[in-house]
Amino acid sequence: MRNCDDSPTCPVKSTGQGNFCFLAEISPRDKRWDEIRGYADEIAKLYKNTRYSKYADRISGCSRRLNFGTVRDADTGETRLKLRLALFCRVPRCPVCQWRRSLMWRAKAFKILPKLFENYPDARYLFLTLTVRNCDLTDLRSTLADMNKAWERLFKRKYFPAIGWLKSVEVTRSEDDTAHPHFHVLLMVKPSYFQGKYYLSQKAWTELWQKSMRIDYTPIVHIQVVKDNISNNIGEIGNESKSNNCNNSIINAVLETIKYSVKPSDLVKMSRSKSRIVSNQDWLTELTSQLYKTKSLATGGIFKEYFKELEEEPDDLINADDLPDTEEGTKSLDLMFKWSEFKKRYSIGYEI
């Protein structure tokens, strides 16, 4: 945690317009709060004067104040900020709540992975991406239903090789304002998969997905072997937790799978379509309707036992970024940061 100028703990920086202490400057690891909360302002504006106008008020009030305490890293002795109190709106498309939800899933995954690696030290992993043709946004719900039915046909096939899987849904907005739904799937296979009769090539995976979808065109399918040595994974998890800089392929595959289903940037970017123009407000409103009460994560096989919690809405969004290798010390400081829609930053301070 960086110190400001006037105090060894939290100096308030003087400016010509007032005295402010910005969250991103005190704690660079928390600078994403500014970016994500800025997206939330944009989403709230888009929801105004729509049939989801109640979401506008809820998102506007989401996480406007953040109460932090300080914790000391048990290994390095470094002091950092820890979120202690915030009010979240839990609107499905709220960027802040989506982000906190993905961090909560991430934290749970880090607790689960060491046990999984210990119990299945010889397992191998594949990262599978399954797509279909873009669809009109008004057809997204039915397209996802068809894709889920196809996935069920696929994993029930005799030659389906995975003994565990974790599947997520991602939807992106295309340049012509159509929706691009696709699945990211982490597959766990036996070590004999690459030598046995159940090995599937890229072409075989594509054909299986086409048959399962019952479509008359060749879909884009990508299958990638996750090449890391399992014996190094537990150590890598610890290192990733400390540095937030992960280089381990298996961990990266898990994080890619459990990220949020719709990027905030896709919700606010302007359409570049030359043939038709769909406003950001109309696109968001229809997307909200299409994704209402749909699930973004699903598990199966061995993973059902380990990752079942990831299918559920997290109750706690406060401790989503709490790290297991830290311990709370004497609280030397309690800080409350307020969101400024004008400055697009969280800060402590007062106007002159």
C-alpha cells in the first residue's frame, strides 16, 4: 500500500480544488474499482426510462461507498487495504456485482484446486471453446437453450472423454449488433486419453459438436491441451494469490472459464453497423430480457463434487478478494472512499 504525503498511513494530497486521497493511488491493486464503477454509471444511465428503470436506481446506489481496513501480509509484512463494508445492488448486469461475483468464484476455485490436484495428480486437462453462428439478439435465449441441449447430447455420447467438466457461457456483441454466444469448457481427462481410442482430434470435436447441435454448417470449435505439470500447480496457486500475476496454464484455464458472462465494454460500446443501428439502451434492455434467470456456470462428472458451489449465487461479495496468506493485524486505520461520478474516482477528502 502506497503512502500519501502528509501521514505515514494515509496522507491526503492537496490540489487546487481540494484535498483528496484517491483509492487507486493509495492501493494500486484496487485501481479496478474506478474502471468498473465507471462502467456501472454508464449502465445505470442506459437502464433509465426502460422497463428495467428500477435497475437504474439500484446500480446508481451500488458500491458508492467503500469501507476499507488494513491487513498485514503474514509473509512479507506488507500492509494493504481490505474491503470491510460495501452495499451491492446484485442486479445481474451490474458491472460491479458481476466483477465481485467472478472474484468470489475465483477465490473459491483457489481453495478447491489444491484438493483436486492432490486427489487426481495424474489427470490431464483440455480447454474447449464451442461456438455457433451469431444470432439476432431476440433469439439469444432460444439459441442458448439449443446449445445447452446440444451440450447434454455431447457429454452423454459414448466417446465423450472427460471425467469432469466446468462450463461457462459468454455472450459478446458483434459489429452488426448480433449476439455471439459461446461456451468455454474446462475438461478433465484420464492420463491415458492421448494414447487411447477415446482421443479426439480437432476435426472430431468439430464433427461431434455439429452433430450434437443438429446444424447443417460447420461450427468453429477450438480444443487446446493444458500442458502444465500438475505437481507445480499448488505452488503456483500460492504465488498467484500473492502477486495476482498468474502464469500457470491450468489456473489460467480455470479463471477464463469462471469469468463473467458479458463484458461491461460490450454493454456500453456503440454499434458500428452500417446496415442498421441498435442503440446501446435497446441492446442492453433486450439482453437483460434474454438472459433473465439463465445460468452462466455448470459442472459435471468429478467436477460436480468439487465445483458445485460455483453454480450458486455467492452470498458474500465483500470478501471476494480476500487472500488466504494474510492475517489481520491491529487496525491502524479505517478508510471510507466515496465514488465521485464527476471525477470517476474513489476518494477520501473534502472540497475547498
